[in-house]
Amino acid sequence: MRIGDVARRAGVSTRALRYYEEQGLLASQRAPSGQRTYPESAVERVRLIQQFYAAGVPSRTILQLMPYVDAGHGSREAFALLTAERDRITAAMADLAAARDALDRMIDIANHPTAEHCPALREPPWTPYHPDAVAPATPDHDASGRPTAGIR
Amino acid sequence: MRIGDVARRAGVSTRALRYYEEQGLLASQRAPSGQRTYPESAVERVRLIQQFYAAGVPSRTILQLMPYVDAGHGSREAFALLTAERDRITAAMADLAAARDALDRMIDIANHPTAEHCPALREPPWTPYHPDAVAPATPDHDASGRPTAGIR
DNA sequence: GTAAAAGCTGACGTTGACGTCAAGGGCAAG
DNA sequence: CTTGCCCTTGACGTCAACGTCAGCTTTTAC
């Protein structure tokens, strides 16, 4: 398969595929003319990559995971990496659920414009949301300059 | 309260607070010297903003939501906006769940290095994940240049 | 054979939520 | 009064995942 076929079948742009190759996420054979050639499996690999991106996993981390995807088995470092990402995703889902609950309360309010028989108006639509009693010491950001919490 | 107090109590940087003000998300009184002054409620407002950011809601959308937060009641446009964001968040959660399931399968594999009695090795660790039969026609990106699907 | 479609390699642009540095002003403690 | 911390505005830097344009070669369709 050529790059356009993979792109169409996986639902991404050709630019994205070249970018994945640049990042080491997706290999390709080259025809003598220089054109990229992919096996059928590339389509599912791209879909997997997209799934990780959708989950907020950065390409550098995906790159670290790929060897274990390819090998079909793991080591202890693989296990650590995988569970770490799993935990991060679980936390992100909790954040999403909290935000969605806040929206739900606001929707409830929006549906009861008259203040009278509206129980939701008694409390603010957002939960105070105190993950820990005191705000995190001071760092609040990791060495990479990005927030340590949230979905990135 | 001054800006540093709010920042510490809400767990964000002062730069972020000035940015929120720039975006119209967070107002402040000014002391005669020009320094920003905030009421106590600012801390929870910042936490709400953070919650939305964590859910992938862009600041322009938060800005549209804020009037209804302030008013304590909603209109029909508010309802539309709120439910739209709610749906988006629900979809994002589904994406996260799918990615987490993929990770779970890979973790399962990592825990069974010997291929013999390992049921997970029979199938690929990622689900083919076909949301729609055929890949989306061609656009694949909206006018803003960002992907139409995914987490933000 | 010729034109359209598809690929190639750079290389620069985009977007959002801030980080970071520069150059100064304000204010309580000693 | 000066030391030191906090505050101000302004402006440029960052990072990721691509978009987009230019200029050129290859493949495909008729």
C-alpha cells in the first residue's frame, strides 16, 4: 500500500503519517523511486496511535510503548509504563466526570429559570473540588513546564 | 486578596490568573497603586476554570458559559451550549475508556511473558475500533484546522 | 504521449495556555 | 533608608501535532 491508501483507510492525513515516521512510530519500506510502501498492518497501527493520541498520550510515550506492542510481550519496565499511563488516563476520566457533573448542574439550572421551586439554585453549580486539603506545595508544574495534572 | 494569594490558594501561577483576566474569565478590582484585588470567591472561580480546562473546554467556550454561571440561571442558548459541551466530554470519556482498555490488554500481556497459557496473545492488544464503517469522507479537519474528533 | 493525480523533501505557520525575561513601581521590616 | 519581596505591563518563547505551501519527480489514466 502507498501512503494515500493508508491515510484514507485509517482516516488521517498523509502529513500525519510522515510525521509518525519522523517520530519513529511508523516504519515504511521504500520503493526504488523513493515512495513509501506499507503493509496492511499499518492501518491498524495508525488507528492504535490515534487511540493513544485521543487519550492524551504524547508521542514520546507512545514511542516507548511501541517496542512492547511489536514484541507481543512485556518486561517490568513495560508494566510500569503501562500502568502509569493507565493511571493517568483514569485520573483524566475522573476530571472529565467532575467537569461533566458541573455542567449537569448548570444544565439543571438552565432548565428551571424561575428561582422558586429550583433546588439547584441553593448551591453553586460547581463542586468546590478539593483533591487535597492544601494546594500542592509550590512546584505545580513539572520540569517539562506543563501542568502535572489535568488532561494536558 | 492579592494575586499571589489567589494563585497559591487555587494552585495556579500568577501568570495564569493574568491570562484568565486577559481572556475575560476572571475580573479584578484595582487598588490605587494598580495592584489587582480579588474577593474570596475568586479562588473557587479559578478552580472551576481549571476544571473546565482539565476537561478540554477551550477558554472561548468557558467565556461563553461564564455569564450563566454568574447569573445563576440560563436561557435556551445556554442549554444548547451546555449540552453540546456535555456531549463532547462524554465522547472524550469514551475515547479514554477505549485507550485504557487497550492498555489493560497490553498490561495483561506484559504479565504473561510466556506465550503458552496466555489467552491475550491470541488477539491484538488494541481493538480495531471502527466508529463508522468507512473513514469520514475527506474533510477530517474543521475550518479551525484542528481535528474534529478526539479530546479537544 | 500527455495531463492529472499522487508522492517526495524541506521549511515555515498555527493554536492554546501559559513560561520567562526585562525594566520598573510599591510597601512593610529593620 | 534600604533591603527584599510582591506587584505591574510588555513582549517574546515553548511545545505538540500536524497544516500548508513550494518546487520537483513518479505514477496513473486516457
